[in-house]
Amino acid sequence: SNLRILRVLRLTRLTRIFRVLRVVRFVRPLQTLVHAIFQTVRALLWASMLLFLINYMFAILFTDVVNSYLSDAQIAATEGPMLHKFFGTLQSSTLTLFQSISGGLSWAD
């Protein structure tokens, strides 16, 4: 009777070991997947930084051109406030350009 209980315990231990071995088999692909995700996030951050720098450079350019245009030219009463609203300051130019590339603002507005 005691021998039978010991045999059953040994069998349960063996099945437990086989379960662990089956799970360990999946750990390596999981490590590879996590590593690939971290590498992708790093590339995404660099791409986002590049996008922000390009957006910022064009915001500087548009702000300078709009402010020069508004100070020099005689423009229509409807055109001036809109230009100043969207491109009058560097912050508003950056926001306007970001909204236009992300779908938050249409060029028709």
C-alpha cells in the first residue's frame, strides 16, 4: 500500500517535470518576441523625434514667412486673422502642422 502511494507520487512528479519542460520550450520564442518589441520601440522613438524635428523646422519657416507677409502686404480682412490664428506664433504653427499631418485639421478648414 505504501509502495503504491510512492509510485503514484513519482508519477505525478514526472508529469510535473514534463509540464515544466513543455513550458520551457516556449520561453525562448517569448524572449525573442520581447527583444523584437523593445527594438521596435527604440526605432519608433527615433522616427518620432525625426518627425518632430521636421515639423518644428517647417513651423519656424511658416511662422517667419507669415509674419513677414502680414507686416508687409495689404491683405484681405478675412485672410489676415486666419493666417495669424494658424501660423502667427511658433506654437500655433507647430500645432497646426501636427494636426494637419495627423488628421486633426483639414487643409480646407
